Amino acid sequence: MPDAHPIADFGAAVAEVVRSIPPAHAMTYGDVAAVLGSRASRAVGRVLAFEGADLPWWRVVRAGGWFPTGHEQRALEHHRAEGTPLVEGTAGWRVDLRRARWSPDVEDAS
DNA sequence: AAGTTGACTTTCG
DNA sequence: TCGAAAGCCAACT
């Protein structure tokens, strides 16, 4: 698996996974953590808060498809622009994980 | 070295 | 079905 930069930190691994998410798709924090072999969903959020400046963090959502706390509006704008399947709920808009959920190990086998 | 925090998840009431 | 509590992992103090 060719990678331009050395990956040795949890944050770097999270960054790679998030970047591997194609448009119109999304993953949950738990899924990303599972890909890394851990359940550190919280640590994933922490990484996105720091590295997310250059990452499509809006493609990573909470369990159920809702956007991260405090960034719902920001993520919503991105998803509307990307064309991610959204569903309207009483609490607002959420990602339709039934269609948008995606795993990096399915198509990105390199 | 030990305790607290956090862009979370899951289970029990 | 909805709400609160405990659980987990990694980073920071």
C-alpha cells in the first residue's frame, strides 16, 4: 500500500481513512476506529478536530448519521454540495447511512 | 504515573 | 420510544 507519508500515529491513520472516503459517502466514528483496529471513536473525533482542517471531516458522522456536535450546520452545507444522500429528521438533517455508509476495505484495496 | 477530557457508542431504565 | 449512565480509547495536564 503506497503512502507518500509515513504513518505511525493514530491521527495519521485516521487522516488516511477519512481521505479515502469518496464523495457522496460517509462513515461513522466507530467505523473509522474499527478500521484502525480500535474502538477509539472519541480519539477519532479528537483527530478530526486537529487534522480535520485539511480533511473531509464532514464525511465522518456519528452513529445514526448525525453530524458532530457543534458542527452540524457546517457539515450539512458540505453534504448538500457533495450530493450525499440526506434525510430530514425532527432534530434536523442527517446522512442516510443506508446508502452513504461505505468501507475503505471494499473498493480501495490498494 | 495518575487523573481529566472529548467533533463517540452502546446498554439499561 | 426517549432519556440517562457507563464504557472505551487516545491525548493532554
